[in-house]
Amino acid sequence: MWERFSFYGMQSILAFYLYYSVTKGGLGLSEAAAVQIVGAYGGLVYLSAVFGAWVADRLLGSERTLFYGAVLIMFGHIALAVVPGLLGVGIGLICVALGSGTLKATTSSVLGEMYAPGDDKRDAGFSIYYMGVNLGALIGPLLTGWLWGWKGFHWGFGAAAVGMAIGLIQYTLLRRSTIGDVGKAPTNPLPAEKRRTYLLIVIGAVVLIALLAVFGLLPVEYLSNIVTVLIAIAAVALFAIILTSKRITSDERSRVISFIPMFLASATFWSLFQQQFTVMALYSDKRLDRRILGWEISPSWVQSINPIFIIIFAGVFAAMWTALGPRQPSTPLKFAAGTFLMGAAFLLFIPYAGGGPNSTPLLWIVLILFFFTMAELFLSPVGQSLSTKLAPQAFHTQMIALYFLSIALGSSMAGALAGLYTEKNETPYFLWIGGASIAMSLVMVLLNKWIVKMMRGLR
């Protein structure tokens, strides 16, 4: 809960901090640069899940890696709160991205290991977990948005740091009694003689990125595009490593292959969903009528609408999957439903497209975000659960990282796509983006039987 509090609390005001003028407490970047940074950051969060998964599988175990990731998140929010300018943004976002990505992969891994293979309650368990973390996603934007309006952006970032510190204290006190020995040991330990080699690779990568930034070879206007390419390469490489490994069985290999079309569907879904922090942020600031009884709410508070629906309906979905048991739709059909509803949500923007300031009623955005939520509940918790089901024994956490790579690809694409959005081309933008997602849902329906067959007995 506290990790989501800090993550969404910070991200809900990040775009505004980047493109608001200096006189309004922001950095004065262009809107195009702001959405590229937000998209690149979102992609890096989930790309770093691969790094965290590798550390968990080869070095520390998933539970200890989870803990250290949380510490890194806290330091990142502190940097955003106290270090001024783009330097604070750079340090803070890198730390939060690495920490959040690490925590995302390992949290799902630890939770998945608490259920026996084939347990029908697994999807319901992940839905309950999803509801819990969305409490933080609800409270975070409300508090940081209020602090932004009252004291400025840095107070909002500071609240995210405090929330993460509270979460760490709670976790430290309760980790032994609640989690026990789950995830304590690495599943595929790295030989001691190879550790120095990998350490040098990491140091070299950090130095290379720093040099590219210093010499201006990482322009902010194209950050999301660069990150998208890197994520695509990482995904292909990780699929290849797992599929060519001698440590997996033929059934495990077939299940990994079945995950490929669902990986693509997931990336499509998240390229739309993560536009909450790019296009939706711009839209809420410039087009939305945010007045309630004469009082204008912060544009960042729009980010709390989705978590409200999650809290209300996550339990409903958990109960539904539990009641249906083996009669519930297959995972590919759940993915199809998620991508269809996500596309429909974007088509709902069209009736008010092209209007001026305050032209879109607040209740219409609530309706759109209701569709966002229904789509999310069909796909996101099910996707996390799926990755633990299909994971080969030797690549348990890295398979979860593959799912998060699909989110990374979608998140960075959300920034790249947002660069195409302007107030003048809203109708074609929403039409093509929504239509592409609906087309992907039809592909998943057509491939359903083949995917289920390749899953070798899993649904």
C-alpha cells in the first residue's frame, strides 16, 4: 500500500512539475518533453524489473531483493523533495524506477510462492492483493495533490518519501511473522567467480548512460522512443534466454511460447492505460471541467478515480473468479476483454474531442475511467497471476519480469504516443488508438484455442 502511495502520489504531479512554468513552481519544460520523460520513466520502472528479477534469482532471493528495492524508492523520493531542478529529477526518478521495478517483480514472486500450483484461489488472491495496493494509489494523489496546491511540488514529493518510510518500518517489523521463509534463497544462484564480471558490466552500463546524458545524446524529446527500443530488445533477449535454456522441460517451453501473444496484448493494453499520466494529465489540466459546487479540484486528483473503482470492484472480481472456479473464461479471453474495454474507453473521448477549456464534464471522465478499471481488472491481476503459473522452475522471478516488461513496453509507448497528441487532432488520435486496442482483442479471441493448448493444462 505504501509503495503505491508513494509511486502514484509522485507520478500524479510529475508531469505538471515538469511543464508548469518556473513562476508556478515547475521546471518550465515543453509539454512534449514532459510526457516523454514521464513515459520513459514509466518504462524504466518496469524495465528495471528484469534487473530486480535477476538479482532475486541469482544473488539475494526475492524477499531480500524486495526489501532493498523499497529502501531505494524512499531515497529517490527524498531526492525529488530536496534536490532542486533537473538534477533532483534525474537522481530521484532513477532511484524510484530501479526500486519500484525491483519491488514489483519480487512482490508478485513472493505472493505467487505462497500458493500451490493449480490452486484456483490464486487469481482471487492476486485480486485481493491488487485491491490492497490500490488503497495507496487512491490516497497518494489526493495527499500529494493537496500539498502541491498548498505548499508546492516539493512538499508533495516529500509526502511520498514519508509514506515509503512508514511502509518500510511496518514491513521490517512484520516480515518474519507473515512471510516466513518464502523467497529467502535464490532459485538459480550465481557462482561466486562470476559475480565480479557482472558487477563490472553494471558499472560500465551506468558510466555509459552518464556519459550519454552529459554529452546530450539522450534528448528528453525522444526519451520514450529510446526506452521503447531498449525494452523491446530486452524482451526478445529474455524470451530467447528462457526458451533456449537446458534447464526447462518441453512443457515449460510450450507454456513460455503461449505467453508471447499475451505479452503483445498486455503491451497494447498498457500503452493506452498508462496514458493516464501523459495524455490524461494534459487533458485534465486543459480540457476538463473540474469544478464541484464552485470549488475547483486539482488535476492530479483525477488519478484517484481509477483506484476508487479498483477498491470497489476488485473484491467483486475476486469473488467472481472464485465462484466460477474451473468454469471461468480462459486467460486469453480475459486478455481479450481487457484490451477491448481499454479501446472502448478511448473511443469514449471522441464525443467531447475538440472542445475548449472546461468542455468535458467531470462525470464523463469518471465514466471513461470506469472502463479503464474494468479493463484493468480483467487483465492486470490476471496477468501477474499468469506469469507465476507459466514460469519454469529455474526462471520463476524472471518470468514475472517478462510480464512487467510488457508493461514497460506499454508505458514507454504511452509517452511516445502522447507526443503525437495535440488539442487539434484529438478525434483521429483517440479513434486510431482505441481501434488498435479493439483489433488486438479480436486477435486474442481468434488465438484462444491455440494458446490454451500451448499452456499444457493451465487456464
